Amino acid sequence: MADGLNRVMLLGNLGADPELRMTAGGQAKLSMRLATTETYFDRNKVKQERTDWHNVILWGKRAEGLGKFLTKGARLFVEGRISTRNYDDRDGNKRYVTEVIATNVILAGSGGRGGPRSDDAAPPEAESPRGGYDEADYGGGGGGGGGGDDDIPF
């Protein structure tokens, strides 16, 4: 097989305020720590929870806009791909870092504070849960078949 598939979808909450940095070339990079919690029942039918932490990276104009808006506790849906890179630490040991390179970030409500920072206005892409797209852009809001004859204007 010549091609593969590398895609990840996460729904979780930010564990800290994201960190926005600019590269030497002027590219915006937003680094986020996203917590996803899974609930399950163990062998004894006792409810358990497991939380995984994900390093998420978002690049470009979206990174700039969301970097001004997102705070700890914000609930996000993230789509992207998994990337693993390595480096040598100060002691010469090889270290590996696995990150999610986000291609889409959607605000999914707040899990705590999570709203806009008081010193900044929300960016335009944060106004809609689809990141700047309105329901009309997706062919309407599920119309058809809902009401009775009372809804017909004639």
C-alpha cells in the first residue's frame, strides 16, 4: 500500500492557557495541552475515568486569532494528524515528542472559564461553532418536514 491515513479527532478541555509564539519567519504557532477523559466500567462494574493529555499545535492565522481568545478550560474539538519528532537533550539522550498537528479547531462550549479573555474581543472565527462558517454555508439548518400546515403562509 503506497498511501496511508493519519487522522485524529479529539474532544476535550484545555488544561492551561495556550501559548502563542511567532517563528523567526513570522509564522504563528499556538501550542495547547488538551485533556480527553474516557469513562468506562472495570471488571467489577465499577465506574472508572482515565484522562489522556495531548500536545496540540496549530499554525497560521487561526493560531493568532484563537491564541487571543482561548483560555484554560475551553472545550475544543480538534481534527488533525499525529506527528512524532525527536531531538537530543542536554545530556545527549534521544527524546521523542508526539504532537497533534491541528488542521481544524472548533469551539465546543466551555468546560470552565474557557470564554474570551476580558482584555480581548473574540475573533471572527470564534463566533460560530464551525470556526467562522454559518449554517447557511452547509446547506441550511435541517429544514423540511418539521411543522404542520400552520407553518404554510397560504
